[in-house]
Amino acid sequence: MTFNLRQTVPATSRLTNIYHLFMFTLFRSKPEPRTFKPLSTDIHAHLLPGLDNGSADMSEAVSLASGLHDLGFVHLYCTPHISKSLPGNTPDRLLAVFDAFRRSLSAAGLDIQVSLAAEYLLDEGFEGLLEAGPLLCLPGKRLLVELQPNRAEVDLRTLLFNLRIKEYLPVLAHPERYHFLPNYNKVISKWHERGYEMQVDILSLTGHHGAATRETALWMLKNNLISSLASNVHNRKELELLNRSLESSRVRDAVRKIGERGGNLPV
Ligand SMILES: [Fe+2]
């Protein structure tokens, strides 16, 4: 005997089912988009080749920029490391590599907005750079700074204060990773009270930098201590991890939250 659904379910019941399916499809909550577009600008990326531990060559630099753009970032800041251990990374050299990078993007037919800033390590050489100025900044005289591991908090306090005197706004690069600071949660809260901005790495939210770092990043998110979420991308492997991070509802949640506040560089 052949089982025929059409014959066993009355026509009115079939219509009711179709109606319910239609209403469910119409009103079910839309999944959050898997994109970094709400962040708008990536303020921390090691795209420029051959300058630090970032991309190895121009081909990788172009594919990283293209990948970040595909993931939703509309404007990319190149932020090579500047530190005492990289004496060749002078503003003139960075500018020359940045110009070559822009030409390569255009030769590849990629219309992507890119700008140059830097990530300064607050090491023994930094005060000299600050005195000599000007420094390579993000908009609003924001200066992306990274802490030297195991530096005493009192030295950092002085350095950050000196930055404010020169009217730079410190943007702490990935403070969720500074577990070397004693009572770092309190230190982060203090920085926030002083008006410093805090940039969290997207991959910190996935646990890529360890469980403790992820917990700190989530604590910062919950307490509205995050100013920006950035890729801090160095290579193709990290680009792929960033792509996969969008599968995480935590990451999408954080992106939405920063997006609602105007993105990474609110006007
Ligand atoms: Fe970095």
C-alpha cells in the first residue's frame, strides 16, 4: 500500500501548517550578521611587510588587507611596531613602505581606504621619541601604545601622564593581555577613569590568547571598558582565525555593542 500524505492530512490542516510556517519565517529573530562592519575601522593591524613580525611580503600584505575588507572593515590603519629594538622603523621608512603598499593595492584593483599610524612600545627609548615628536597617530591625536612586559606600573603611570601633557590620548593596545601587572583589573579600571582608551584584540575574546585573557576581555566588555576591537593581524593564519571568530556569539555580541557606540573611532 502506498502512503500518501496528501490523502491522510485534511486540506484545512495543511493550510494551517503552511500559515504557521510562513508566520514563523516572517517573525523569527534575524541572526546577527557575521561581519566586523559595525566596527568600521580597524585601528591595529600589522599589514606593512618586512618591518616587524607582521606580513612577510607585499603579496601577504595585500591579501590581509583584502581579507579584512571582505570581513567588513571599511578603513584599515597600518600600525607597525616602533621600539628601541627596531631602530630602522623611522617615520620616513614607514611612509615609504606605506606608499608602496598603497600602490600595490591599487595595482591589484582593490579600492580600500588605508592610513598609516604605529604601535609604540613604552620602552626606554619612548621618552626620546615623545620629546622629538611628532608621532604617528590615529585620528584625534590618539596614540596606540603597548606596554613593555614587566615594566613597573609606576613608570607606566609617568609615561602615560607625560603623553597627556603633550595632548596625546593614549590608546592601550590589548590591555586584556597585561597579566604581568599586579592587580591588572584595578589598573585597567584606573586607566579607564583617567580617560585612556582601551583596544581589545578580537582574538582575545575567542580564547586564542588563553583563558585568563579571554576572561579579562569579557570582564572589560561587561563593564563597558572597551573603546575598540581590533584585528591586530600579523599573518594569513590570524586572518583565518578572525574569519572563524565570527562564528562565536560572544564575538558578534561584542562587535554589536561597540557598533552601537559608533564603532571603533566614534566621531
Ligand atoms: Fe600589535
